Amino acid sequence: LVVMAALLAAASASRYYFVITLGERVVADIRSDVFRHVTTLSPSFFDTAQSGEIVSRLAADTTQVKSAVGATASVALRNVILGLGAVAMMVFTSPKLSGLVIAAIPVIVLPLVAFGRSVRRKSRLAQDTLADATAYASEQIGAVRTLQAFTNEKLVTGHFSAAVEAAFAAARSSIFARSFLTFFAIFMIFSSVVAVLWFGSRDVLDGTLSPGTLGQFLLYSVFAAGALGALSEVWGELSQAAGAAERLTEILAEKPAIQAPAHPKLLPATARGAISFDDVSFSYPAGPDRAAVHGLSFQVKPGETVAIVGPSGAGKSTVFSLLLRFYDPETGKIMIDGVNVREADPVAIRERIAIVPQDVTIFAASARDNIGFGRPDASQAEIEAAARDALADEFILKLEKGYASQVGERGVTLSGGQRQRVAIARAILRDAPILLLDEATSALDAESEMLVQTALERLMQDRTTIVIAHRLATVLKADRILVMDGGCIVEEGTHQSLVAKGGIYARLAKLQFET
């Protein structure tokens, strides 16, 4: 008996270990696959999707799936074996009464399937509302300084509480549906046991069935009913997990708007950095009725520095998005080193471009990792060399752990000028032939301004550079200036020639550069 008890305990422990491990493995793979897929989606997807909602799917929805694959599967396996064994013994004991039980199965199962669909719909709604609350919390926590500066803690807390209550109401509705499913299943199952008892008692009174056989059959019926009742709860959990799985499947079904052609053209082995826009027109998917750029044509020679200026909404940033092939133009063509970007692999295009954005992205990682993001395979020596060229080495070495120092989420431990120099070091490390620079509009102190400008000059050397300019020092050093307004180029020339014309640039220069 002790040996049998030990074997039973070992079997139960093994079942639990392997089934739960399977659930964890499946969910880990799902999370990796979903995240990998999300990183390949085009920016047009993120124009409307909320990052917090996507994170909720990666976390909460996969947890629901894990529960179904892990613990739920373990319970299902045990009760399926128990139920099948009990049914087999019922058939062996009394085929007649077993036939009555089998005839009742469709009456029980078909409504359960219908209830399961309702549970799945309500579960999906619950997951959607939870994702909305998560997305809102993520957004507000990310902007906590602004939140507190405007003393909107109570307002934001109220909105989040309302979102949480909506999620709770949706979850309660899902739980009620599952509870009703379980109630119906158990009621019908044990009602069938009562019916078996009634028919069996008549057979006992007629002398066609012995009381002992009826008692034996009822015992097996209770085992089968208990197993089926447990499986009904499993069905409810599976239906709930199905709602979460649908949300994950939706993400996996999304296709990148920008994909490599079946047979992409190769860019020249020797990168020159020549760029041309030929009658390019484009509207963002979110605003198809308004052209971001139209009839846009210009060329940038290898090694040339071209500054783009213009009022807000003129289409300057759109030029960068099109060059990086985040979007494709509706008409016209964009060429890099003589190859139409539509015919090339987007990855190959982006590998030839370094970018320093206006709003610098600094990750919650070390200074070394933030610079190394420009080229993950770079050595420590290369990272430090890039930092020196960007004049970032001095302040990094003063950090507590030097290059290993954590700089905080969004680089909160760094000043504005320091964050910009980290971004410049990242671009230097990438060592791409084309540089896209969107100058920061925020003012820096005189020393930081000088350091940033010196670092930028080093970065721009021997590279084709397009810069969205906000500083007089930059436009003065540019080989050419393109003035954009309303999505097209309205003026072109040098600083002196454009000021002399007295047009849009002269007005912008007076307001933006000389005040």
C-alpha cells in the first residue's frame, strides 16, 4: 500500500509538473512570437494602436492562455480519464441504463457549447476594457511630471477608477456567464443521475435488475457526473481563454503595410548617399484627404548637407518618414543611390541611414547600451570612441558606474544636452552614409549648445545630411536650404540669397533664427 501511495503521488506530481511546464513553455513562445511580430509592423499600425493596450495583450491575455494550457489542461486530463473509466464501467454494469445516460448527453452538451460562446464574447469584452485601463495608466505614469505639474492627480485618478470599474463590470458579466454555465451543467448532469435512479428503481421492482447492480451503477454515475461537472468548468475556462486568444490572433494577423518585395533590388555595395525625390505625393492613412506632401521633387548629392525649413505642418518630418520607408508615397518615386526604395528591402535602406530625432529616445538601460543601440555588435572600444566624438565621454565617465550607469527611463538622470549627445554618439556608432537630423527646438544653455553643435559637425562630416533646421548656425553651414510650405518646396538657395528674396524664408529667419 505504501508503494502504491508513493507511485500515485509520483504520478500526480509528474502530471502537474509536465502539464504546467507545458503551459509556461507555450505562453513564453506566444509572447516571443507576438512581440517579434509587433516589432515588424509598420508605423501606420502604431498611429492608431495604443502601446499600453498591446502590452496588456502580451501580459494579461497570454496569462489567460497559460491558465487554459497549464492548470486547466491538467484538470481536464484527470477528469477525462476518470469520466471515460466510469462510463466504461457503467456500460459493463448495465447497457440499458447506460443507453439512457448516453441519450441525455446531447441535451447537456449542446447548450454548453452555446453558453461557451457567450462566455468567450464576454471574456473578450472584459479583456478589452482591462486593456483600455492598462493603456490609460501607462500613458499617465509616463507623463507623471506633467500630471503633477498641472495638479491633475484627482482628475486622472477618477478617470482611471472609472476605467477600472468598467473592467470590473465586464469581468463580472463574464464570471456570471461562466457561473450560469457551471450551474446548468451540474444541474443537468445530476438530474440525469436522478433519472437513472428512477428508471433503475423500476427495473429493480420488476426484478430485471438487482439492487446491488443498481447501487454499483449509481456509484459509477456519480463518478461520471463529477468528472463531467468538472469538465464543464474546464469548458468555461477554455471559452474565457479563447476570448484572450482571439485578441492575440488579431495582432498576429496584422500584416506590415511596408514589406520587402519578393525579389528586392540590392543597393550598390559602395554606399554613396545620393538621394532624390521625384514628384512625390503622400497622405497619412489617418488623414487621407489632406496631402502631407505633394509634387515634391529635389535631389541631394553624396556628401551634401541640405537644410529643410518651414512652418509647422509643412511636411518636413514626412520627408524623413518616406526616406526611412515607414510609408510609401502614393505617386512619384524616391531613389537612394539610384535604387527606387519601393523595390528595395526596407531593412537594407534603414541600415544606410542614421537618425538623430528631435525628441531623443533614451532607454531605461545603461549609457553603454543606449549608445550601442546604434550598432548592437559594437565593441566597448567602439562605443567609447563614438562617445568621445560626440563629446559625451566626459559626462558619462563622471556617472557613478561610468558606461555601466543606468540613465533612467527616458534618460531622466541626464540633462537635455546630455541626452542629445548620447543620440549623436548612437548615430556616429552606426556609421551610415546618410544622416537625418531633426534639430531639437528646446533651448540649451550656452555651453551645452556649443558642445552639441561641435558634436553635430563631427557627425555630419563626409555624410549626406538632411537636417530639419531650427538654429541659425545650422542653416549657415548648409550647402543648400529647401523651404517647404503646404507640402511642397517653395524656395531654394543659401541663407543670404533667400533672405535677400524677402519671401517665406526671410520671414522665418527673422522670427526663428534672429530673435
